Amino acid sequence: MDSSDAIKPRIEEMQKPIRNLLDSLNQVILDKESLVLDLVTGVLAGGHVLLEGLPGLGKTELVKGFSRLCSIGFNRVQFTPDLLPSDITGSFILQQKEGQREFVFQEGPVFTNVLLGDEINRASPKTQSALLEAMQERSVTVMGETRALPSPFFVIATQNPIELEGTYPLPEAQVDRFLFKLHLTRPASRVLSDIVRDRVNGAPPTLEPVLTLDQLRAAIALVHDIYVSEAVSNYIARLVEATHPDSPDAPESVRKYVRYGGSPRAAIALGASARARSLILGRPQAGFDSVRDLFGAVMNHRLILDYSARIDGVGVDRAMADVLSAVDEYSKPLPAGVKE
């Protein structure tokens, strides 16, 4: 039996709980089906998500709703300039026990399944770096002792795109650890009308869990078994390579306006998210369409533009669109006698 056929029953079994999760999240935040789909895709891929949007759009309610619907632990940290690394990771405190004093580790809010980092760019770089190990290794080291975080563990961080006073830009090493950067836009007037009419104080409806912790773990594990063909993996590699200005496959806008392209982590993230999207769609293998659909969410925070892009009014969206247009799904065969 083909490996893809072997996992089909497991994929079919997951379809109902995943669909229930998507439908319920769409009740938490209205008219954002694409955003909800991307958020669930990122979580199933085992990645962290950066949400960018203006205040009051429902970013926090979306994350709280997700954790409640999945029956998993949730902690929120309001990032401020005076926040210390130990306020996130935890620290040792001196306690009296059986007539003796000893240092006991007090866990910080990072010891949870979903950590919401609210306005993460308001904390100092030192505090932001406290999340680097947690995001990459799923562990925390304090005073030489390493402690594993609960499984699964995700950081879903928010940031305000316009209020820059008193903020610290995230270091590139940390930005690269976010699988997706998703943009939350304001609701349409008809949706806003529904919110005003049906939701007192804007609070979303209280929904019962639709997914257990074990089901979520099983879904994340199942994503690893989704098949990625050589053609799709080659397509991913060529897409990421084309984001570098010195690549022969880079389109003109990348050569002119992009300073740094995607890292190998970007290619890995694109493959993982394409697998997760295929699970949501009920497919045993990742397709080219999933790669194209998720390319923007994976790459929009990883491409670093040159200063000339701002002068010419060119954004990262144009560079990504040009890359997708320039790279074919199937690589062209080399002329006879020419080695790659």
C-alpha cells in the first residue's frame, strides 16, 4: 500500500474536528475566514504566528478563542518597556521549607501551550530575546537549568503597525522564528453593524471546546506524515532561492529592491505549512497550490528591502508577487550536455 493511502483514514478522521475548529473561530472573529484558515494552518504546522493589526480588531479575542476551543493552556503577557526576561521565563525564589531555606523555581507564563505576547515590540531587545530559546527549542534555561515547555507550545504575538513611539523593532533572528506574519484588517461596515447589534461590549460568544488536547497533538503529528513530492520540494527551494538578489532566477524587482532573501528556515516553514494546509483540505500530499497560497504569509516578514524600495514606493508584496510569477512549478530541463 502506498504511504499516502495508508494515512488517508487518519486524515479523514481529522476532518470533522478541524472543520468544527474553523467554523467556531469564524464565530469568534467575523468575516476573516482566510485569516482564521492561515492561523490554524500555522498552528498545525507547529509554528509561531505574528499578528499585525490596529488596536481593537480582535487579535486577543481570536487567540483566547483558539485556546479555549482546543482545550489547551493559555497565558497572556502584556509587553512593556519595563518587562524583564524573568517575568516571562520565571525565576528562582528563596522559600522556607522544613526549617531550611532553599531556592525554588517559580515558572513564568511561558510554561503554557499558547503564549500570547501582546504588543511584543514594546519590550526591550533583552526581554524579547528571552523568547528565542523557547520558540526554537521549546525549552527554557534559567541559571544553567533547562526545562522543557508543555507540548504543544506556540507563541502568538501581536504588534501595532502604526504606533512606533516607545517600540523596539524585533531582531531579525526572532522575526525569522515566526512561521507566519498575518495582517488583520478592519471589518467591513456590514460586519461592524452586526457586531454593534449582536455583541454587547464587542465580546464574542462563549463557545464550547471542539478539539481535545490529544486530538490537537495527533493532528500536529499527522502533518509530519503528509507527503511532499520531489517536484513540490524543488518548487519550494526555487521560490526561496529567487528571493535573493544575487540569484540568477530572481526577478528584476528582487534584484533592485531586496537586500536579503529568505533563509533555509523559510523553505522549511513553507514545506511544513503546505503539509498542514493539505491536512485541512483532506489531502495526503502537499500541492503546488498550497505552496503558492502560503508563500506570502511565510515570506512577507523575512524579505528585507533596500532603502531604495521606500524611495520608489515598492513594498514587499510586489517582490513576492514577482517571484511567484517568475518561478515555474516544474523546473525547465537543462540543455543536453549541461550539468546543473
